[in-house]
Amino acid sequence: MIKIKVLFISFLILSIDIFAQLSPFSYNLSEDGRYFSKINSGNPVSNSITDIITIGDTVWLGTSRGVSVSFDRGENWTNFYGTSPFGNDNISTIGYYHGTFWAATATTVEATGGQEVPAGTGLKYTTDNGITWTSIPQPVDAEDDTVEVYGINLLRALPVTVTEQNLTFDIAFTPGTVWITSFASGLRKSTDMGQTWQRVVLPPDFLNSVSPEDTLDFCLSPVPGTFCAEGNLNYRAFSIIAIDDTTLYAGTANGINKSTDNGISWVKFNHQNQDEPVSGNFITALGYNDFSNTVWAATWKAEEPDEYYGVSSSSNGGESWQTFLKDERTHNFGFKNYDVIAATDNGAFRSTNGGRSWILPNSIVDGSSGISLKTIVFYSADTEGNTVWLGSDDGLARLQETGLWKGPWKVYFASQPLKTENETYAYPNPFSPRQEQLKIKYSTGGKDASVTIRIYDFGMNYVRTLIQNAPRNRTLEGVPDFWDGKDDAGNVVPNGVYLYRVDVDSNQPLFGKIIVMQ
């Protein structure tokens, strides 16, 4: 099995897909307090797909609107958004180990001064494919939990007593142990399925290694303050992978930490302490390819001026690194045999030769519907056999691969079904043409029809014809057509209110309102 743990949460801000369309949900609570609930659908309920895990025919998704799962390679989906124990929270990471699926949840809360900040809302796991769930509160410390025993040392430790900035970014597993990372709480582990959590001691910024036999004097704190005069970037943890029963790699804002004794002692690799280093010290994602025995890291620029955004890989256990895709901000990795896929802000880059060259898919077009995935921002990737999955900020794509980036694609969009055939709506609404495409949904009653869609400004002045007498076959659940926010001359329209008109054959035209906001 290929091991990969992934991350999509920015340094301090949790991204929320506020425009995704919702479907109704229901749930029940069992007598023993465990949660069981699910809603079946033809699509996931979010278009922001931040994490993907595939096991055989099963596909698990972490999204901005909860967990979704398919047991038939994407033909049908079970969604848990709006149900207990998930509620309306985002998924900050997912993980799978020996039949148990885990998901960490998060939301935004208002902090002092009115600023919105991310906050962890706990972890959930299921051992029966989502029939029942066990919910665990976000780990926090007691106020008097100010000392950490590490070998011969008693180290000062900042107690993290709140969930603000304390959300789980990544998760990994070794036998009997669950590992999680957090900006505020650093790296932690549990040996009792999340009932209790212990701090994990990593090297502070001024040391390249720690061992219980060392004589040490520093404070476990990610930020300076009244409790600890010094703060350590290496205690701001973001990514974690386990490549075997005892070997772990943990990514922080100060580099990559490696342990070969199941998290007891650690050595740190960063841009400053090696001759062939990573490109940058802010490690947003880690992956491991079993075929090539290679560690891959999304290595973002942290604080030093000579650092840069890129992808870094090591085939010798971190002793040296090669760097690729300079200036790309990578969120995630996927692997297919020896190939690596890097999900970035500028596409899903794929290398078949260890990073020496990279190839993007030419286009992602659903062979059945003709709908294409318009975005270039990708958050996640995974494969199973010849099936390749890509998660973006605006939809999910599946490729049944017959050659490199070749084969039939299926594109999934989350949207509310139409109530009647005489209805239309557009989403996201408001929308920004510089960031996304507007989707216009309508129905032809499941029959072949000739469709024309035109855009007008609020004074009913003509702006653009999107399609004219185009053959379409749309159902209430069907896929939309698109507007890129441009007029007939190719110029992005100014902010304001716009109207669109949908003509289906000679039927009464349908109208809808659009708000453009950039």
C-alpha cells in the first residue's frame, strides 16, 4: 500500500466553501451514544475537495462540507454533512488505518477584536464504514499542565487550553498509536484511540536533534509570550507521515523532523542545516512512495529570504534533498506506481521520472456530459489501480486511465437539485470571475432540446451569449453550463447585478439573477 498523508489548511486561515449548495439531511442517535447517519447522493456535497483516500473500490473524501464516501469508485456517494457528529464543520484532515477511518473537523470562531480564526472541533472515527461514529473532543491541556517529562529532563511547556488555532492539520498511524499535528498544540500522540493525548518533544529551533539522553533546557511553545520568552517554529506542526512501524516524518514551520524509534528521538532537516536542503522550511504536506522509497514534501517559504516555494524529495532518508517545481505552492501528493502527482495552485503536475520533468493534464472533460473542470487549483490526489482522482477548489474528477493522463474523465459537481423543470439558479452567487466560473443550472426534462443562454446587465442591455441553439439533455439533478464573467469582447464585466435568460426549445424562457463581486 502507498502511504500518504495530506494537508490543505493555510498557515492560519481555514478555507470554507460558503457557496456550495446544500441538500436536506436527517440523522439518528443510538442508545449507546454513538452516532449513525448518512445521506446517499450521486455527488459529494462540496466542490472543495481537500483530501482523498482510496482503498480498493472505496473512496473517502475530506471536504469543506464534511466527509463523503463511495463504495463503488464514485458511482454513488454517501455524505455526512449536516449530520451528527459532523454538523456543519469543515474537514481539516482524514486518515485510514487497518479498517478504521478518521476525520478531524474544524470551524471558524470570532476571537478577541472580532477577528475570525480557525478552531478545532475534534476527531471522529468509524470502524464500520460510516454506519456508526465515535466522536472525540479537540485535545486541550489543563491550565496546570506546564511541565513535560522527557528522559532525564523536565521541560517547560505552554498549556494549550483552548481550541482556537488548535485544529488538527494531519494524522498518521503506527501500531497502537495515533499521531496528529496542530499549529498551537504541535505534534501529539494517543495510545488509547484518542481518549488521552500526549505532547511529542521535537527539537527547538536552535537544535537539530533531541534524544531523551540529552541534557536539555527549552520551552515547548509555538509562540513567544509571558509563559515562554521564546517561541519555536518547529512546534508549529502541520504534516505527519508514518512509513513503517517505527519511522515517522513530521513537517513544521521549521523543517522536516524524522524519528526512527517511534517518536522518541528526532533529527531535523531544514533549509539552513544541510548542503542539499529542502526549498523552504514551512512543510505543508508530506507523502511517501513505496515503489521508489522516496519522501516527498511540499516545502513552502517560511522566514528566511533565501527559501523558496517548491517540492522537495529525498530517496536517502532525508540526508539530502532534490527540489522541483520552483515557486509552486503544493498542497498535496498522490502516487501511481513510480509516478508522483503534486496538487498545486497551478494544476496537477505529474512526474514519471522522479521529478526531472512534469506533465499537466491537457483538459479534464466529462465524456458523458461534456462538462469540463475549469479550475487550475488542486488540493488533493490519489490513485487506485488505473483510477486517478483529483480534488480541486471547484469539483472532483475521476480518470479511468489508459495512458499518461489519457482515458475517460468523470467530473462531479455539488449542487442542489432543481425542484421543477421550470426552475433555474446560478452558483456560486455572488461570484468572482477572477477566481471561479459561474454555473447555471436548468432542466430540459431529461429530453434532447435546443438551448440558448444569454447574459444581460441589470438594465437589460445585452452582454454575452453563452450558448446558442446548443443540443442539451438536462435532468433536475443535471450538470450546469458556465459563464466566465466576460462579455462578448472578452472583457471581465464590472461588479454589479446581471440577469441571465435560458431558452429551452420554444418553451417559456427562464430568468435568473447574478451578482458579480470581485
